[in-house]
Amino acid sequence: EQKQLSRLRKLPSMTTDGRRIGLFANLELPREVENAIQAGAAGVGLLRTEFLYMNRPTLPSEDEQYETLREIVEGMNGRPVTIRTLDIGNDKLAPALKDLMVETANPALGLRAIRLSLRHRDLLDAQLGAMLRAGAHGPVRILLPMISAVSEVKQTRAALEQVAKRLKKRGVKIADPLPPLGIMIEIPGAALAADALAQCSDFFAIGSNDLTMYTLAIDRGEEQVAHLYNPLHPAVLRLIQFATEAALRGRIPISVCGEIAGDPKFAPLLLGLGIQELSMAVGNIPRLKQRIRGLDFAAAARCARIIMEQTDSGRIAMLLDDFNALAT
Ligand code: PEP
Ligand code: MG
């Protein structure tokens, strides 16, 4: 099996009818870089930066963050690294940020992720500065979590330009040109406003985990309602479809980086909807590649069309299972 996997690494990630699909890695820790390379990742589609803030009493400086990010960028050896700004709050917490967080009745709907970063500009500036500097050592893209409005993208882009100017003035080497600035589509309102967001963003990354949670009002960590958590709910699929079509219309790249991207079962549907980049836990890359190499894109597109006409998620799951059983 080891042999088969290493052979697979060298083969292109392409459907039987020649559509290329980019397979990227989701990283939570720097030490996963080696595995990502081993697995044949085309790059990092999502670097969760929360690790920089974990297990420590104080906030990391820009310098400190830069050193760590640079190692990751260098480790990926010319492959693009998509670095997400801090996504703290609700399910993700860190003691160093305790003083910035406020007690709130609904943490999932509160001051978190990009909202927290924009509230505490020193925090955001340190992140952006570190990313800009790491971008001098290899291709970097900057990704913003929990975006709900165009204004948040514009504010962050202004901050990025300001930080870049300041660093340049000091003679610090940074990415040139500035890295692409993209956003997570993980709030239903963002998916529905995808046309406007595509005008001010350089790429989209669909976070199906949170998109499912917020669309269905099911806490992703709540056991009592876990049976209702379903990314195959027609509402979630319509939002994915709408955001994908908006990205195509706006001519910006779009990827999926939630859990469904790493499950081969969903591949025909996501590809069929027009997704060409998937980002997943490193361990899932080989089986996704295997699945894609067995898929006919035209058939997947037909399957997706039929699925998008359905009203019942049980029926959708069955159609997808049937298609996968036929096509493997
Ligand atoms: C998501 O929400 O789908 C996602 C990829 O981000 P995270 O799981 O880190 O919230
Ligand atoms: Mg998320």
C-alpha cells in the first residue's frame, strides 16, 4: 500500500476527462509541512494560525510570528501558502487572548475572528506584518475568517496596505506585489452577498463547517443536535452553488476547505458545482486524489445538476451514494 501511495503522489490530480483539481493541505501546526509535501499537496489551502497563540500567557510579536511563518513558507518550497488571520472565538480559544475576549451569551455570534482582529488593530497589524514578511520568502495568500460584509474586506485591505507601507519605509523586505487577499465564505449572508464580495476579494475559500452550522443553526460542537448537522442539506448546497457561481462570474478562484473537502464521497458534487480546488487534512489527500482520478467530470456535473433539484437531504445522500457506487 505504501508503494501504491508513493506512485499516486507522482500522478496528476485529474479526472478521467482531463479536468485538473488542485489538492491543498489544511495545516494546524508547522510540523505538518513535511507530511503535506510527502502527500503531494499543491500548497497550503488553509493555515490556521491559532497555534501561534496557544499554550502561552502572552501574545506573540510580529517578529516571532514572522519567524514561524517563514519556516512554513520555506518548507513548502515555492508552493502557495494560504495563511488565515486569527480565527479565535466560540470553538477556538486561547488564554493569551483572554483579556481581549468578552463574556457573551452567544460566542458564535459575537466578537470573534475578523471582528476581533479589526477591533484590536495592533493584533491585526502584527499578523499582517508577519504574513507580508513571510511573503518575501515564497508565495503567500492572506485569508480572512468569518467575513460577513464588504466593509470588513475593505478595512482589512486598507490595514494591509498601511502595514506594507510602514514596513517598506523601514526597509523591511516584504512580498512584492502584495499577497492576494481572500475571504472565507462561511456565513450564509456572505454566500448570498458573494457577488459583491467577489468584487473586493482576490479569492474565496468555502468553510463548509461553519457554513453548515450557521445555515442550519446547529452548533458544530453540540452533541444534542449533531444528528441535524448536515452539509448535504439543500440550503447549504444552494449557498455553495451560489458562491461558486459568483466566483466564476467575478473571475476569482474558489476552493472548499471544510471537512467535506476531505471526504471523497462529496467530490463528484463539489466538482460538479464547479469547484476546482479542495483543501483538507493532509491524511486525506491520497484518497481524494484516487477518487478524482476515477471521476468523469461531465458525469459529476450531471449528478450535481440532479442533486440540486432535490428537496430532501436523505434523497441527496442516496443519489450521491449511488453515483459513487457506480463510478468507483
Ligand atoms: C470551516 O469553517 O469550514 C473551516 C474550514 O474553518 P474552521 O474549521 O477552522 O472553522
Ligand atoms: Mg470556520
